[in-house]
Amino acid sequence: MAMFDNFGKRIGDLAQNAAKKSGEMVEVTKINISIKSEEDSIEKIYDEIGKYCFVKFEAGNETDSSIIDLCEKIKDHKTKISAFKDKINEIKNVYTCEKCGSEVSKTSVFCGNCGAKVEAKTSEESTTEENTVLCPNCNIAVEEGNTFCPGCGTKVR
């Protein structure tokens, strides 16, 4: 009988240890969630700092050369994104309303969302200069003298 009593005591001890470990795991998980929340808050603040610096850069008020270099990279990426969006619009046969940003059919004269008059862009307007052509792949302007697109590497001449 003593053997069964010891066995019962051991099972009870194991159950208590398991409950204790389970409680510890719950607490650690809660703390890890709190850590992740704080890290997410820091990332949001980093984003705000970056946006603040970029706004200063666009306004011509940034003097730190490292920030200016990074902002120039952002500006290049924004140019590429704009060209890609223009290419999508070309494929979809739509324009983007300059007033509200809605898609407008190329056959429309007015935006269906805000009512603004939509000016159709001709191919002459889509090139920035006489000596510039648009890349057929990504629609980025390629200056005279360049054989390949600086945005995607496609041969244009």
C-alpha cells in the first residue's frame, strides 16, 4: 500500500509541476505579446520619423547628406511606381483623375467620382523632352544616348 501512496504523491507532484510550468508559459506568452506590441510601436515611430524627414527633403529643408541620399532613393522608387501605375492604366485603357485619384475610362471627358474634367494625355505629353523616349516595358523616360532603360534594363534603341 505504501507503494501506491508514493505513486499517488508523485503523480500529484507532477501535476503541480505541470500546472506551474503551464502558468509560466502563459505569463511568458503574455510578456512576449507585450514586447511585440512595443516593437510595433517603435516601428511606427520609425516610419513617422522617415516621413517627417522625407517631407523636409521635398520642401528643400533637409541638410543631412545621409538623409538626402536615402530620400533620393525613395524619390527614385516613387518615380518607378508612378511609371508602373501609368503602364497599368495604359493596359486597362484608363486615366487617373488628377483631382481624386479615381480610374477614369479614356473615353470619358469627366471623372465619374468627382466630376472633374479629364484631359486626355497624348503621346507627345507622355514624353518629357523631344530627345526622350518611354521604355516599352516600364514606361520610364529614357534620355537620348541611352540604349537601355535605367529602370528595368530593357533595350529601347
